[in-house]
Amino acid sequence: MNVIHAWAAQVAKASGGRLRFKLYPGGVMGDEPDMLREIRLGELQGAAFTGHGIGEIYSPARVLEISFLFHNYAEVDYVRGKLLPQIRRGFRRHGFVLLGFMDTGFVYVFSHVSVDSLKALKARRVWMWEGDPLERAFFKVSEIPPVPLALPDVYTSLSTGLVDTVLVPPLWRHCVSMVHKDPVHDQYADYRWYRWFARNAPFLRQPA
């Protein structure tokens, strides 16, 4: 939020005070589908979305989230730069203006216990963002039984044990570690598991 507050202050200064933002942090306005609905009703004028919300506006933009598509940020920046004009046009066609992208990092597996194989991951209580078609497809082809929850319910569910594993960017690690007293294991830090998953996950196998 510090970055967003700094950006809002710069906009207010550059516009001579004509443009000011009232920010609602911490999910107080609901999950991403809730915020989209509020924007369409005129109750909000904008929001910061992840791929879930972006896909509800312009689904082709989610090609940037395909598992194991990119190896590093240079590839991400290059491909996104090429696709950005098309994505901006897609947003405008659906009544939105894309102000920009914020990077939160590659998705990692964070768990309260060690997860060193796909079999081990299937035994965990893994959070899936409720209503997200891309995540639903990932869990289906991976044959991982998820726990579907809206985003505001995740922190409480980590505390109660309803879920014990999340697939999220590193930005979340601080939040997850605040919930758990013990350190949260980061299994994608071991790229041997990353390579094993990429080699064995059924939806990643290339046709002969």
C-alpha cells in the first residue's frame, strides 16, 4: 500500500489537487468480483486487481499467467510489452482503462509443512481462489483437490487450519508468516521440484 499511496500523492501533486484518491486497503470492499460489481454500479471508480479480476474484464490477458511459461523477468517484460497495446484495447472495449501493471513475483508453493512432490501436494489443504476459472483448470488437470475460498477468507482459514498451503507470489509470504508462528516452507525455492513438476504434470506434456 505504501507504493500505491506514493503514486496517489504524485498524481494529486501533478494535477494540482484536481485528482485525489480515497483508498480502501485490506479487502474492506470485498473480493475482486465484489469490487468489479461496485465499479460497474458506480460505487467505486477503480481498483487494483490480480489476474482473477483482470480476467473478468479481459480474459485474454491471463495468457501472461500460464504456468511455467516464463523463466525470468526479462521474458515477462518483453512479452507483456508486446501484448500491452492489445490488452489496453481489450480493457477499453469493456469500459475500463488499464493504468498499468504491478509485479508481485512468480507464483510459489507456500505450506506449513514440507512439500517435495506432487503426491505430497495432493495431500495438503490447498487454497484455490473461488470462482477463478484459470485456477480451477489448473487444479483439475493437476488432480489436486482444492479448498475454494474468497480472498478475504484466506487469512482466517490459515489460522484455523481449513487451508495449510497456498500457491501465491512471494509478496504473500510476509502475510502468511504473520498468520503462522512457524516459518512457512517455500518449496519452489528448490528448483529440482520445479523441474520435476514441469516434467511430470499432465497438462504440461507436449504432444508427440
